[in-house]
Amino acid sequence: MKHEDAFKRLKNIEGHIGGIIRMMDNDVYCIDIIRQIQAVQAALNRVSSIILEQHLDTCLTTAVRGEDVDERERVLKEIAEVFETATRT
């Protein structure tokens, strides 16, 4: 199940964040810390993609096939907002 994969990845990320905190405590070279932060950000982006893919396969599909026009539009609007937020810099 995809949620299990996302959960495992989040637990792994949690460990990496602990490592970053330890790096900060030990005054590790700043660029090394930034590289670890970037790795965590990439991992979080992957988790987000996994969860979004599952949402599209379940919730969005159900809403699009359903009879409730308001629900369909609400779900589509949520997806558009997620993409809008993801493209902001």
C-alpha cells in the first residue's frame, strides 16, 4: 500500500532530520548541513508525490465519477491549489 511506503519514507526522513540537528550541534561545515537539508527536501517532495498519486487514484477518481458536481469541483480546485502552491518560489 502506498501509505506504508510514504510512512516508511517519513520515518527515514525523521532520522535524517535528527542527523541534521546533531550536525548543527557539532558545528559541522555549513555546506554539508545544507546538502543534508536539500536531501531531506527532495525526500519530502517524493513523499508528497506518493500521497498525491494515491489521492488522484482514489479521491479524485471517485469525485469525477460521482454525481455530485460540487464535490467534483471542490476536489479539482484542491488539486489546482496544490499545484499552485508547489510552483511558488
